Amino acid sequence: MTMHSGGRNAARSRNFALMGQLASNLVSNAVQHGDPNTPVKNHDCERRRGLVTLNVENQGPAIPSDRRLSRFDPLNRTSEATSHGRGGSLGRGLYIAKEIALAHGGGIKLVSSDESGTRFEVRLPRVAPAS
């Protein structure tokens, strides 16, 4: 993934350390909870209509629709069964990713099905909101 600072407007642009944390949290979550025999896919920085989109996808059982919103709650931990024996977590990664996206004027969406796996989509405005 490549991120650009915005040149002369860097002081008004995003906090790139936080953008890196957002991406790292999503990829770590995908590795921990996805099928260990399939790759994690990262489709980064697609630019359309004033938005920048980052998608992180993994394969594995779908997240039930009634549990999707709560995945972004702080301290939300899933069972050991879904982490394929790769250890637990504190349950803060997706919450932090959501808060970073919101702080930069964007949002995060979760799409999950047995057929296509799980995808987290982050959408941010191309120009960071003035602070």
C-alpha cells in the first residue's frame, strides 16, 4: 500500500501514522480470523468521486449479520474457534480502525458471506477535512 503526504498541503493532510495503524489493524484482523490456507487481499487506494477506498478481504465463514455492527465495539472479542488457534486479541483493533476512519471524515463497512468471505471497506475523502 502506498500513501502520499499531499506535498505542500501535508500539514493539512491526514495523520499517516494513524492511516498505517488503520491498515495494520484490518490486515491483522483478516490474518487472525481468515482461513489460514488462503491469502488476505488488500485492494488499496482506489480513487473515485472524491473518495479514497481501502479494501481488506479474507476467506472463511461469514460473520453473522446480527454480529457485524458489534465487531466495531471496543473490547469485542471473538471466540478462539474463529482465530484458528492463532491466539486471542484484546478486541480493540476494529474499534480503533473505525475511530481513525471517522476522525478523518470517513467510515468503515463490513460485508461478509460464505461465498465471498469477509471484506472491510474504508472510505475516506480525498482531501482531509479542515481541523
